[in-house]
Amino acid sequence: MLNKKLAAFSLIEMLVVMLLSSIVLSAAYYTFYKSNMYYSLFTNKQKRVLNIASFNTQLRKDLERCNMASRVNNRIVLKGGDREVNYISLNNLLIREQGLMRDTLEGKVVKFVTKLKWKKLEDGLLDEIFIEFVADESIHTIHQRKRYCSEDLIHNSRFGRWQ
């Protein structure tokens, strides 16, 4: 009775099974890691694109609400009633200031063009804004126009703000 063999796996068979299972687990981990990394990159890029779109929408709304839009150096000033909004181009940032509130958009500004009646200008009243900047190794553009009513143009010309 002592010489009876038990049904069991040998040490070599156990090592082969452990080796195969470790290869399968490492492949699964690598796939999970890569898919998680790509998901993170995608969501970060989507957040930046959404930030650019909301910045563009905010500029459009600010232009619609203002009575006068002008440019002074690297700053666009939008005034309307008791409200003043500034858009500033500094180094690798576009900044929107309204009172104590400040929004930023990261990106290297390539072009910062303002126009009045299709003429490029550096300072003064404007009716068109074109900003081109590089973010995430791709070029993005923000292009908005201001339509003035005749009352605003007459008011601005009386006070020497329109040339």
C-alpha cells in the first residue's frame, strides 16, 4: 500500500504552465497600459480643443455685446456699457480678462491681426480679429468680426476713437 502513486503534475509541467500564464498576463497588462495611455492622450487633446472652442465662442459673444472694439499694442479692448473685456497676447498665452476674472489659452501666437474695413491696423478701432496660434503641434485659428450699428460709429467718432 505504500508504493501507490498519486495522480499529480510534475515540477516541469508546473513550470511550463507558470511560464505560459506569465506571458499571457504580461500581454494583457501591456494592452491595458497602451489603451489607457491612448485614452488619456485623447481626452487631454479633446479638453484642449474644447477650451479653444469655448475661447472662440466667448470672443464672439464679447464682440456682440460691446459698443467699441479697439487694439492697443498686443491687447484688444472690448467696451460696452459698464463692461470692459481685454484679450491679451503674451508669449505662449492668450489671456481674457474681465474684471477679476482671467481665462488663459495656451499656444504660441503666430499671427495677431486686427482690421478695420479690410485694412490691417496696429492700433485703433477694429471690426475684424484674426488670431492664429500653434497648440499641440497643430495650427488653430480664431476669426471673428464685429458689426457696428451706426449709433456706435457716430458715438465713437465724436470722441475721437475712430479714424
